[in-house]
Amino acid sequence: MSDEPDDVGTAHPPSRPPDPDTADADTADAGAADAGAADADAADAGVDHDAPRPRRASSPHIPPPTTAPAMSPLAFERLDVGEMRRRAQDLVQHLSSRRSVRAFSTEPIPLDVLDACIRAAATAPSGANKQPWTFCVVTDPALKRRIREAAEAEERAFYGGRASTSWLNDLAHLGTDANKPFLEEAPAIVVLFAQNRSPTGGKHYYISESVGIAAGFFIAALHRCGLATLTHTPSPMAFLSEILGRPRHERAYLLLPVGYPARDCEVPVITRKPLDEVLIRYDAS
């Protein structure tokens, strides 16, 4: 699979949990369907429909919490409009200079800066504040070699027949292929895992959305701190769980090499969609 950010969605995310407002209705519908199937089975068996039948057990009612949630005052700095506009323009200019990098220097990076970027990513909002992510930082050359070998095996299958012709044509302008030397050259590889549940078995909600937001925070933080990265999504990525010994409730979500660009690093010439192609306003008439 390609390692451009556009391909993040090709890895299959965990399914979204049922909406809590409709979950009971869905359960009731399922119960009604089961009851209808039972009636049909009874008719086929010649069972007397007038005979008394046991009642189906209803779902237990869960009372709302009786204690108020702990709250604290919001720390928020309100800016004057001029400062807001200045910061907005600075942010657009800064993020517009971010590019996916495939040629890395082997020079070590300050790992405390990388830790701070992960700490920033972990402030992202998440479903029910469950924070369903695990960031694994790999600097061991032997582990990086194993990851590269496994990733390239999947990529050879992708470029060698798994991908459609149209997909490969769409990737051609990026100059990608099955060789991924950056997985060894970058001084650090960050593997972001999505947790399907908590380590103790508790439920998580909107997992893919939550982890995706954290990934965006992380990429922006790296760029802000002077580090380059790339979103790489070999598919399937189960080999990462095996190599890193991750538990079964975690699933590899993104593979991100992190480091400084090589001195001779080049990037594809691309364009971004203009604002009028990505923004639709619904103003009062």
C-alpha cells in the first residue's frame, strides 16, 4: 500500500459502536424478529399458538448516575480579532509547509522531543474520554529491520497484483514502490495502535475517529517541533502486533517513521485543493 496520508483510510478501522440512543430500539427490533421466527417455527411444528408462552426477558433498566460529574473552571484565553487572524494565517502557512518524507537522515533525534509530541497527541478528544491509543516507539535497529522486511513483503504483494490498475495509476505521480528503506534509515519508528477495548476489558467508543484525531495531533506536533514523518499503512498490518508483542485488544493503525529529512530529500510536486473546494457555507439568507 502507498505511504501517502491519503491512504490512511484504506486500513480497515474498528466498526463504530451502536448509537446509545438507538441501541435499545435495535435490541427490541432484534427481539421482535426472534419472536417472529419462533412463531414460524411453531407453525411448522404444529404447535398450538393459543397455549401460554413464556415472556422474553427484557433488558435491565440502567439508572442514570446519581452523583454529578467532577467539574473545574475552563482555562481559556480570549484573543482580540486581530491576534486571532494573525495566528490563523501563521498556522496555515506553517502547516502548508508540512510534507510527507521518504528520505531520512540517520542522525539521532532528541527522544524527549518525540515524547513531548506523543504527550501532545494524547491530549486529543476521544469517545467517552477513553483515549483508545498506544504509541510504540521503536529505535532498536534489529526491530526496525524486522518491521521493514515484513512491511516490504506486504508491499510486494500490493504492487505485484493486489492493487488495482487504477489504484497504481493514482499512485504513479508519487513515485512509490515496494521498497521502504526509510523504515530502517529513520532513527525512530512510531507505531500507533488502536485499542478495541481497555486493558481491563472496558468498552471503547468511536475508536477509529478518536485514534485518527490523535494521529493528526501527533503529525502536527512533529512538524511544529522540527521533525519529519510519513504515514505508512502496509496492509494487512498484523505483523506489527507480532513483532512488537502487543496484546490482542490492540490493532496497528499507523506506522510513522520519524526523523530529520536527508540532505538530498526530494518530495513530489503536488497541489492542495483550494478553500472553495473543501468549504461549503450555510449562512442565513
